[in-house]
Amino acid sequence: MAALCCLKQCFPKGIGFSHLHTSSRACTKEHYKMLVLGGGSGGIAMSARMKRRFGAGQVAVVEPAETHYYQPIWTLVGAGAKTVASSGRPTASVVPSGVKWVKSKVQEINPDSNTIITDNGKEISYEYLIVALGLQLHYEKIKGLPEAFDHPRIGSNYSIQTVEKTWKALQNFKEGNAIFTFPNTPVKCAGAPQKIMYLADAFLRKTGKRANANIIYNTSLPVLFGVKKYADVLWEIVKSRDIQVNLRHNLIEVRADKQEAVFENLDNPGEPKVLQYEMLHVTPPMGPIEVIKSSSLADEAGWLNVDKETLQHKEYPNVFGIGDCTNLPTSKTAAAVAAQTAILNRTITKVLKNEKPDKKYDGYTSCPLVTSYKTVILAEFDYNGQPLETFPIDQGRESRIMYHMKADLMPHIYWHGLLKGLWGGPGPYRKLLHLGMKN
């Protein structure tokens, strides 16, 4: 019947059967056993895993960007410790062999008909769908941005267009306020806004400018960090380094021509607070992708509505989610994505067999808190904000080894392990390393 309808659409009156072959071919739409939306860390990793499961030609990934970036390294790029070139590779080089790269943007998701529409009007149908679209940066929600980035002394490690401006602002710093912000929204890697602050402190000490600098961290949060064990250590660090922390302060405006940053006090609304800056690092407000918000896949806040243990959609059993686009109540990091790939792979295996998923995601995420050019506190924790540390040592201390792991080992694991669907997080190694130890 569907074929008959297609023929009727393709053959209006007067078109002969000599056109049958070409017209019927134009009528067919692309279809894949597994369709992946988004070519970031979660999307590429799951494409690799799904290709092994379904075979070549059965999996496609929809991603418009020509370049794939390892974003966790941007913290070090903004501090001059790594180059921006080292963070990117051509998307064509990371899309797994045998997976079709649909170089388009997702315009519409229609889970009731198992189809999506791309920005060039192409309709693609699927049997199973993985949504890995990440989140949206909203610099425009701060008055004066993003145009303020045309001025010097202001940068942001969250965008490829602005990360090198952070390093330039740090190099050109002379004296005055160096201000670092955290917005009143969920963000990617909640530790990143203060990592660059610690690196700036270290750079200014190394260059002899620290005595003339007033380092300020204005965060919308009521805490310095969400996990108490690591927050306690970070409070000791900011006090010992004479860094001023203002909780519940949210950036609402940048007046770049005057080098002024305007903040609201979330606990005491009233007159905004205006601070002069010599350097300003902005962490932008972030939110869900519009194409998810406007679909029936979203929760009330606009995030992809998935089961927090299985990553399967709560209403559409053939739809799954991973990474920053989901409403999983854990920090949005690449480490979380790695752990989620292993769980999601298992969930899909069970679903394909019409069995109940038997492996549960515990919310594992990791945030290597860079505290200088040679030290890191490796924070690892679960849904409950409880430490879930991999190594049989106290990770709540600054460590040189952990810095080298962050700067040198993790990028290697990312490119050659995670993106190839071979790295599912440190869970199995944690069990080995903690054998014989009490919880």
C-alpha cells in the first residue's frame, strides 16, 4: 500500500512508465537500523559501538561540523599550556569506517513516525535512535555579549572562537581585577570555570604580576563545588592563594568599552554590582538544544527525557540518549559520557533481545580540577555526590601525576579509546585497583 501511495505521488497524469526507475528512486528515503544524532564524543563513540553491532551501512551519524574537538583540553589552551590546533581533528577522520556521515543539521525529530528531517529538507527514517546533540551556549543571554569579545581583555574557554582570547587576556594582564564567572544554569564541566582561575593565578605568580592582581570568582552557585570532599580542599586553596570568592553572584551584563562586568546577587536582588576588570573570563549560560525542546522527546525543562539508570527514553522505547543533551542528574563531562557509553551499549543489547536492561548507570562523572600548571585534584563522584574514586589513594589532594594524566594521557584515551567505542570509563579498573580494600 505504501509503495502504491509512493507511485501515485511520483507519477502525476501524463508521466509515462519510462520514468519509473528514476522517479521511484527519488521517492525512497534514507533508512538506517540505527541513527545517531550528533557527532560529539557520545555520538561518535556510540556510532562505533553500533557499527560493530549492526554492520556497515546500517548506522548513520548526523553532524554538520567539519571539525571534531576534544573540548576538555580547552582549559589548558586558555592558559597557554596547549595549542588550540591540538584539540581538533577533521570529523571525517573520527566517523567510524562503515558509518554514513550525514553532513547536515537536525531540523526536526518525529519519534512518532521514526523519522528526522535535516536542515536541507532530507527525511531519514530509523528503527532505533540515539540522541547525542549536546547543549547550547547562550552568550547572548548576557547583555553586551557576544559582541564584547571583539574587545581585548575578555575570553571564554567554552568556545573555539573565544578560547585563545582567554590566553591573550592573561598574557596582556598588567594590574587590577581578574574576574571569573559561573552562570545561573547547568553547564558543561562545572569545575572548568574555576580551573582557569587557578591557572591564571599560577601564571601571574610566575610572571611576577600576582601582587598587583585581585582574582575574583563570582559564581551563581551556593557552594564552591558540588561535592563536599573536594569543595573543602578547594576552599583551602582559594584562601591560601588570596582568591576572593563571591557565592550567588551571576553575570548579567558586560560593558566592554568601559571594562565593566555587572552582577546580580541572587540571594539579595536589588542594585546590581558593577566591577571593573583588567581580565574577564566568561562562562556562558547554557541550555537544551532547540530541536529537542520543540519535540515530544523533551522533559518540561527541554532536556532529553531518559531513564537515569538505563539511558532509554521514558516514552519511546526505541530512542536512547547520551551526554549533555539528557536530563541525567549528574555533571555534564566527557568522563560521564565514557561511562554512559558502556551502559547504553548494554541497554541496547538487551532491548534488541526483548529483554530488560540489567546494567544501571550510577551517575559516574569525573572532573580533573586543574589547580596549577603541574597539579590536579581528580574529583570522581556519583549521582548522590559521593566520591567514586578510581585509584586506591586519597584523590582529594593536589597531584602531579593526575596533572599529567589530564594533560597527556586523557587526550590519548579520548581519541584512541572512547571515540573508537573501546573505552567505557574506569569502572572495571576501579574494581581491580580496590580489590581487598574496604569501602
